[in-house]
Amino acid sequence: MEEFRRSYSRLCRESGAEPQEAVLQQLHQLPRGRLDLATQSLTVETCRALGKLLPREMLCTELVLSDCMLSEEGATLLLRGLCANTVLRFLDLKGNNLRAAGAEALGKLLQQNKSIQSLTLEWNSLGTWDDAFATFCGGLAANGALQQLDLRNNQISHKGAEELALALKGNTTLQQLDLRWNNVGLLGGRALMNCLPSNRTLWRLDLAGNNIPGDVLRAVEQAMGHSQDRLTTFQENQARTHVLSKEVQHLREEKSKQFLDLLETIDKQREEMAKSSRASAARVGQLQEALNERHSIINALKAKLQMTEAALALSEQKAQDLGELLATAEQEQLSLSQRQAKELKLEQQEAAERESKLLRDLSAANEKNLLLQNQVEELERKVRCQQEQLFQTRQELTSTSAELKMRAIQAEERLDMEKRRCRQSLEDSESLRVKEVEHMTRHLEESERAMQERVQRLEAARLSLEEELGRVKAAALSERGQAEEELIKAKNQAHLEERQRLAHLEDKLRLLAQARDEAQGACLQQRQAVAEAQTRASQLGLQVESLRRRLEELQQELSLKDQERVAEVSRVRVELQEQNGRLQAELAAQEALREKAAALERQLKVMASDHREALLDRESENASLREKLRLREAEIARIRDEEAQRASFLQNAVLAYVQGSPVRTLSPPK
């Protein structure tokens, strides 16, 4: 790192700028493999020097540049230099306010760099410009090394989310993506949800704080759960294949050990045979030497043949005996060699038979492994079909919820128009009241009484609505109990008709899913209607509270005006006649407002009664459908458990067969 510091200072001086002391200090205290320049205000010259040095630096695997206040030019220079780096694994650019140029430079970096695995871009503005963010997403789609990407607080809109969805369809390595606290919205959430089936590597996607509906978030969480399950199953399969390969390798090693042992025994036997042949040759040599000695004795004693004929006959007999002994020794040697050859042939035949048995066992294990893999693939296909059906139903739910939200927005706009009109009329009346405060005391008292009566009526209506809601809840509970009793009866009947329903189970599931979607849509409509009624009631309560506050303010103003009234009595008497006409017009306007309020209250009562009836019907239907769905899900879970048990039984049988094979008996204890 000392060479890195010297080259950095040299490049800064060549560009006409002094090296930053903070950067030099960080380089001096640099741990091995990590360059931390967080919270350091880096200049353009420093960024240019680092961009030239980092492609040649082969020891830095982590680069932290968070909160460095990088300019557009400095960020582009630094990222351009990182394009040629091949050892960097972690890059942190948090809180640098990167914009259009930074997004384009990051896109080029992701296209060219093949080593960065984790990229942190929190607290930037990459999503402000759509074209620049599109180039960034194109680089992400072409990247083949990035595994973690943090894009929190980057002002990403629904268009940016659509670009990200296209990038995720082409990306095959990204595993974790953090998009919290952006402006993705409903359309962006749908786009991300639609791209998840085509992406097989992403198993974590955070979308909190993006104004995304709950059903879309739940769909994304479910998709992430499926991808995590798929990842775990893939890892388990890899572990199993690794274990099986280890077992096969162990068997091969044992086989090779046995073969080597056989070769060693054969070599030992050959050595023993060579030793015995050498011993016999030594014995033959000794006997030959003895014979030579005997012949020399015979040649030396030829002069004494006549006197020693008897001794010569005896010596000849001894020579014949020694020849017989030699013949018997040679015959024994030939028989021993033949026996050893036969034993070698038998051992070779036994080794060949063991090898054939091992090969047959390996082929059988491979066939069983292929059968298990085919069963796993069939189960995965079934799961994929069910996931596609669930995605289709969720898309329909999101479309219906969007239409209902549009209707709710239109109704809210109408309510806002009516509120504005009421507010304008109230402001006109208040302007008239401010001018004629002294002559409004009697009318204000009357209006106060009327408003108090109206508040009492509204409170009574609210209490009646709460009582009706309690009745509705009690009725729902009673209907739920009845539905549970009916479900118990249906369970008893279903056990009898289970064999007949297995063939038609898929069709019924589709029909139930459609009915569930319709019921959920109707429930959402009824809930929205109830919410609208409650909002209207709350708005009326707010209007009443505002009128109360206004009355209190007017009373305070009256207390102040009473003191001034003594001095202005003579002037007010002349204006009384003119103000009487205005007061009459205002009274007529108040009566019209009262009539409107009464009409609104009647409409609220009618709507509440209709909503109660519809809610009762829909809740009963929803409860029955939920119970039916729960039964079907329990049946599906039972079928899955049976399939998993069968797969486990097959795996245990394969392992037991492999462990109980005759080759395992020859393996040494571990």
C-alpha cells in the first residue's frame, strides 16, 4: 500500500493539485484488502487519480465511498477506472447524490466489470432521470457477477420499476435487491411481481415504503418464499448428489485398494516362489559340489579300485540315492508351482466377479437415482402449474382492486366538490356575520340551539350505526357457527366421496378460485362503501366541530363587542333596517343548508341499510368459500406429504441398498 500512496501523490501533483491529507492518512492506516474513504470530501483530481490506480491495484477487494459528496465528473472518472478492475468484490457509494451521469457510468460499470458482487447505492437520485436509469438497468441485465444490490431512497418511479423488471428478466446472478423507500407505486409493483416467475436466482426483494398495495406485497413475498424453497431444494439436491458421489468415490477407492492388495499378495507369492527356487538351486549346487567331490575322490582312488570295489559299490549306491532325492525335489517343486498358478487363476476369477458385481450395483443405483430425479421433476412441474394459477388469480385481484380504487377516487372528488361548495357558502355567511355581529346575537343563539340539536341527532345516528354494526357482527358470528356445523357435516360426507372427487378435484379448485375472487371483489366493494360512509360521517362530525369552534370564537368576539356597543348604539340604530333584509336572506340560506343536511342524513341511512344487508350476504358466502378452500388446501398438503414420504422412503431404500451391498463389507471401518 505504500506504493499506492506514492503513486497517488505523484498523479495528484502531475495534475497540478495537492494530494488530500485525509486520503493519505486513510491509505496509511489501510487494512489489507479494504479501502475505506467514507465521509471524505473527494475532489475531482483525487477521483481521477484513484480511477487510474484502481485498475492496476490487485489487493483491494472492498471500496467504501459512502457520504463522499462526489461530483458528477469525479464519479464518472472513478467508475470508468473501476471498469477494468478484476479483484474488487464490494463497492459502497451510499449518500453521494448520483444523478444522470452517475447512473450512466454505473450502467457501463455493470456491463464491463465481472468481479463486483455487492453494490450499495442508498440515498442517491438514480431514478430521477428515466433515460439514465434505463441505461443503468441495461447494464444490470448484462451483468453476470452481481449478487447484492441496494437501491434504497433513490426516487425510483413506476417507470424505473418497469425497467428494473426487464433487467431482472435478463439477469441470472442477482440474489438480493433492496428497493425500500422509493416511489414504485402500484404499476411498478405489478411489473416487479410479473417479472419474478422468469427470474430463478432472486430470493430476496424488499419493497417497503413504496405505496404498493398489500396484495401485491404479499404476492411478492410468496414468490420470494417459493424462490427460497427452490434454492433450498437445489442446495439439498446438490448435497445429496455430493454425498452420493462421495460414496461412489469411496467405493472406487475401496475397489482400487482391494485390487492393490491382490497385486501385493501376488507379488509376495512370486517373491516366495523366487526364494524357494533360489533355495532349491542352492541345494542343487551343493549336491553338485558334493558329486564333484565324490568324482574327484573316485578319480584319486582309481589306483585303489581293486582293493576298494566294495567301497565303490557303496558309493555308487549312495550316488543313486542322491539322484533319487534330486528327482523327488524337482517333482515337488513342479507340483508347488502348478498349485500356485491354480491359486492365482482362482484369485483373478474372484476379483473379476467382484468387479462385475460392483458395476451392476453402481448401474442399479444410478437407475434408481434417475427415477428419483424424474419424480422430483414431476413434483416441480405440478408446483409450477399451481404457482401460475395463483399468479393469474392475483393479477385479476389487483386489476379489480385498481378499478375499485378508481371508483373510490371519483367518489372522493365528488365529495370534495360538494365540500368546496359548502365551504364557499359558509364563508359568505361568515363574512356577513362579521359585519353584523351586534344584531346576530338572537339569531346566533337560535342557530346554536339548532346546531346542538343537530349534533345530538348525529350522535344518536352514530350510536345507532354502532349498534347495527354490533348486530351485524353477532349475526356473522352465528352464521360462522352454523357454517362450521355444516362444514363438519360436509367433512363426514367428503370422507365417503373422496375417491370420486379425486378425479374432479382440479376443476373444482378452479371454480372455487373464481368464486373466491368474485367474493373478495364484492367484499372489497362493500368495505369501500362502508369506508366511504364512515368518512362521510367523520366529515360531518368535523364540520360540526368546526361550527362549534366558530361559535366559541363568535362568543368571544361578542364579549369584546359588548364593550364597544355602548358607544356605537346611536350609529347601529340607523343600520338596523338595512341589516334585517340581509339577515332574512341568510336565514333562508341556512334553512336550505339544513334541508341539504337532512337529505344527506337520509341518504346515509339508506346506504347503511343496503350495505349491512350486502355485507351479511357476502360475509356468509366468503366464510363458506374460505372453509372449502381450507379443506382443499389440507387435501393438497396431505398429497404433498405423501409424495415427500414416498421420496424419503425411496432415498432411504437406496441408501440402505448402497450400505448393505457386499462391497461395503470389504471397506475398512471409518
